[in-house]
Amino acid sequence: MKQFNTVKILLLFVFLGVAGSVMGQTFHPLAFDTIPPYTGHVANWYKDYVGARLLVTNPSAVAGSKIFTITNDGSGGAGQWGAPITTPIVNKPVVMALPDSFACSPITNFAAMAGNIALIWRGPIGGACEFGAKALAAQNAGAVACVLINEYPGEGPVGMGAGASGGSVTIPVLMIGNLDGIAISAQYHSNPAGTVRMSLIPWGQAYQNDLGFCPGGLSIWHDFAIPSIMLGGENPLAYKCIDGGFIANFGTHNATNVKLVSSQSFTPTGGSAGAVHKDSISLASFPVIDSIWTMFAPNEFDLTSISTTGRYDLSYTISSDSTDQFLADNTWNYSYYATDSIFCKGRYDFANKHPLTSMYYRPNGNCLWGTPYYVTKGGDAFKDVQFSIATGIGLLPATQQMFYVFKWVDGTFGAGSSNNSLEGGELQLVGSCSRTFDGIGDSSDEYYTTTLITADSNNTGNYIPVKIDSNSWYYVAADITPASPTQGTFLGVDGEINMFPRVFGRKHFHSEKELYNPALDTNKIDMRSSYQDATFNDFAFGLSFNVDSVVYHRELGMIPNLALRIMPYSTTPIHNAGVNNTPTGAVKFEVFPNPATDVINVNIELAATAKSVTYTIFDAHARVVSRETHNNVMSETYSYSTNKLASGVYYVIVNADGKQMYRTVTIAK
């Protein structure tokens, strides 16, 4: 395998039928043009960008690149086990374990398994054996790698613990999602032995002619789901479309006349598809030495105005003068939706009416992690937040999880000039909600909904929804509390969609910064640490400058899947029947003095004794600065010293047995 150290960027300008191209050399696409040349960088940016790939090479019905997790990504991180993919495993038959497809008992089909890739189910649900034990059984049967299928319906791949046996595993261990696994398993059982084949590779498959899309490397639209009223003719910068992506020459021969074609159509609900846009970008020569090109169309474009719900279909194809020897990664299709009421950055399951979560991640410490949404037409209200959390298999323990909606106004709250970057002090809390789990009837890995309320909802017995303004950014964030000091709580993320190529293309070619995932550092195990004295960053990779395949793959699908639903706004308070977080039991809730100098006092009086009252204070960076829980409270004044806090806007949230209230306070020193 060759190693490469340059990146090319191509734009095709077409005017009056005359085509030309501009080629420029830049840093690796993930570097945002900010990396200084210094000796600490790795040499092989191309291989590091793409990272390992799991490809189904046959049959064609299931062929192509699959999303996966791996127990050892080669980074040397703590807790990794098994082997990284360093030597290509090309076009090997997959073999399912016998007599037990879960490999919870000894594998007996040694002859078929030897030298091939073991395909084993996670689980069984309710009686699973350890991942490490499954992988070791495959290794003992002679398999050169082990690929697990997630048994849980609809779920994508998840992280895998070593268990008691993982330390003895020396082969690569990967997991694919449930839907991919079901399709592959169906082909396995309906075709002769040896038909279903896979490649596990760090780059190419030694084909002469092999172009393809980099995994997660294509530009998509702003949201997966958006209310159709937001697409009624307004064309904000946030909604601009840009065609393009990262294209790789995985082959051993140079390619000529490479063309990337993109096309979009819209199918209204109950209607027929109609073309929205089509464009192409061409590259005359794609030498092997330039193994990745970023190909983006020169012009952004607007979606046409619509007045109904429906589906947008986006298709990308890549071709060249040569016949490609692996076509499965040359076409990519993606759909996104105009809805009646749903905002969702990640994928959404419309049949079951909840966001689609296929992976879970845990932020340590006090950190709010969320997703930005842009609203063109206001006047309605945010109704609720939909989410998924997990703590492991079984019931969720007794906890309270809180969610907030902020309005972002660039350059406000003394944060400095307007620069299209989300900076500390620019967030204004406009709504909150909480969900209380009693440890009895709520299952891990399930989906939940909680109703948003405003500060004006306090003490009324009714709630007032969060009215939304036109032409505004909103940021919905989760404040996920660990179940216990030893048991973490994991937030559901999309697991597959990658917004980064769109962000990169708009920034590099149009100098337009776009919010992606604020408050997400490259090290998600301690997301708060890098932001103690820093502002939000407008790109997902936070403050890190050493971006490699490990970091890139950590960002794939890392969209907190927090769906917002809207409803008509009414100035009449809504009765709180069925709403589990409205503060019906508060007689008094005061925060004083305001503005504060040395201390913040929170005085509450409740109609009945609360088993648990939690006081949370966070700043306008959306960083939690204090959290304290008191037990058996009916009336008290809680005081917090401000001597370590800078002047600015802060928010005080009180959660009394799941009933939430909040106030804004200013610290002026």
C-alpha cells in the first residue's frame, strides 16, 4: 500500500457551456486550513482520513461499505482489545457459527470457519454471552476476523467490552447494525456456501481501477427532517445546498475523466417525484499519488418553495473512463423529509414516531451536549423533545434527565462581534424540560418524550410552551446525569449520518461557517474539559488540531438525536394534565439578588415535601458550573457563592421530584 501526503481540491466552473477547473493544494480536508506544518503530523493523511473499511463484496444485493464499530482502532487507547486491521483481508467468505449462531456454545463447523470471516449474532436478548467470548470462539475455530450483528431491532453497531475472554483475542472484532446484518444473513441462508464475501481493509483491495466515496464523505442537507412550513420560499444561508464530497482512488492505476454527478428530486406526500436539481463536477486526471480529491460544485443552491410534506431524494454517482472493478461504493442515495411538525438533525423513524438511534455515547462530567436548528418561520411553539438514553440492558435506574432549548443570537450578551460562530455568552435559555425515571417501568435503549415549558410556567399549575421566532437559531441540549458514581448514562446519537463534508465544503469554498455540534470535543469521554476556559467551536472537531482516522471515525454519526416537535402557539396557559415536568407544587420560587455580586440565593416553598430537590447553575456558554441535591425539602433558601464566577448571564434551575423551574440571573462584579 502506498502512502501519500498531499490533498487536491477541485472546482468546476461552467459558464456558457465552457468548462474549466481550478485545482489547489491544501492541508488534509479535516484540518480546516489551520494546521501549521510541523514535524508532529503523520505522513499518510489519506489512509488516516479513510480509516478501516468493512465492505460486503458479494452478492450485489448487499454489496457496499457498511457502518461498523471495532474493538481496536489502532490508536492504542485504553480498553481496546482484539487486533486492528493492518493487513487487508480481501474478499473472504463469511461463515455463520454452528450449532449456535450466537456462538454462546462451542463452534462445531471448524472446517468451514478456518481462514474465513466469522459472522455471529450479538445476544441473544435476555441471555447474552460476552462479546469477548464470542470472538474467542471464532478465533479458536480458525476465523481470521469476527463480525458481529447487532441483535437489537433497528439498532446500529455499538461499542463492545472485552469481558473475561477478550484479552485472549488476537483477530479483528467488528460489529455491524441490525438492518445490515438481517440483509446479509438473508443472503447467506438463501445462497450456496461461499457466496457472501467481505473485505476488511485499511485502504484498497488491490484492484487496478477502483474509485469510490470515502465513508461518510458526501455532502447532505441541513436537517434530516424539517417542518414543511420552513420551506415556503425563504432561503436562509443555513438551508443552502452544496453538492460534493470526498472521493478516493482506491485502485493501483491512475483514473481519467472522473465525474461526480448529483441529482435531487422531491416527492410530495401522495404525489409524484419531480426533479429539484442536478449538477456534475469533473476531474481530468486522478493519479494514484493523489488518492483523495475533494470535489465540490462551485455554487450553492436553494431548495424550491413547497407547500406540503414530502420526501427529498439525493443521489450521487462517481464514474471515469475505466471500468470500475468494485462498483458497490460508486453510488450513494440519501433521503430527507419535509414534515408536518418535526425537526430532527439525525434520522427519524416516521412509522414509530421517534428519532432513530443506533449508537449511544456518554459525556463525563457536567456538560450540555446537543444539536442546533434554524427556524425560518416563527409564531408556533416548540412542543417537546424526543430522545433515547441507555444505561445497559434492562430497566433504567431512578434518575432525572434534563433538556434545555436555547436561542442563539450572534454577537449578543457581550460576547463580541458577530462572526457566525457560537461563542460563550450568546445563548439565551428559552425553555426546559425533564424526565424522571423511577427504576421500575422504563427500559434502557427506548425512546421518550418530555414537554418543554418556559420560565413563566412556574407556580401556575399550567404550562406555557416555548414560542419560536422567525429567522433564528435554536440549540437543544441534553444534560445527562449518570445513573450512579459507577454507572454511566448514555445519550442516543444517530450513528450514521455525517454532517462534516457539508460543513467543510461550505467553509472552504464559500467561507461560510455552519454550526455542527457545539460543545463536542474530539475526546467524548471528557467533553467538558476543553471548554472550561474556551468558547464553543463551530466545527465538530473542537479545539483539536491533530485529526486522524481515529478522530474522524469518532465523529461519524455523532449527532445527538434530539428531535423537536412544534405546535400552534397559544397565549392561554395549557393545563398540565399528562405533562410530567410542570411545577404544580411550587408556592414560591425566587432568585435574589438580581443582579448578584457575591452570592445567589434561591428561595423555594413547596406545597408538599419533595424527596429530592436539585439546584443546577449553568452559564451562557451552556456549561454547568454547579449542581447540588438536597433531600426532604419543603421550604428552604439555598445560597451559592459567586466568587469563582465571572460577570455575565447565568441560569438557575430547580428540579423538585421531577418538577422543573428556572430563572435567569445576572452576575455583575
